[in-house]
Amino acid sequence: MNIKLRYRTNDVVYAYSKIKDVIEDLKLIRENEGLLHLWYKQAKSQAGSIGVESQVPRIVGRQLGRDTCTIQFS
């Protein structure tokens, strides 16, 4: 039983160190806007080659309280 717990502890410690490494790598990548822009351009190009358009998600909700709203709720 002690050996099983030791292996589990080692697995948890290993996983934690890998997660910590990934977080540090992401922080470094975020600091380099040129790299992010290059990756975005490449991803957009590859998506376009298979017929997928890039879309920006809605940042704010729909404005339902305005007079120009044509949606009717019952």
C-alpha cells in the first residue's frame, strides 16, 4: 500500500510541475505579441483553406430594452 501511495504522490508532483511549466510558457507567449499575431495569421490561413471563416464572439449581450429591438417575447 505504501508503494501505491508513493507512486500516486510522484504522479501528482509530476503533473503539478508540468502544469506550472505550461503556465510559465503561456505567460512568456502572451508577452510576445508578434508571435501571437503570427500564430493567428497562420491559423486563419489554415482555416480559410478548409472553408472556415474566423468569427469574433459576442462581447456584450443583446440590447433588448431599446425601441429598435424587433424581437417579440410572449
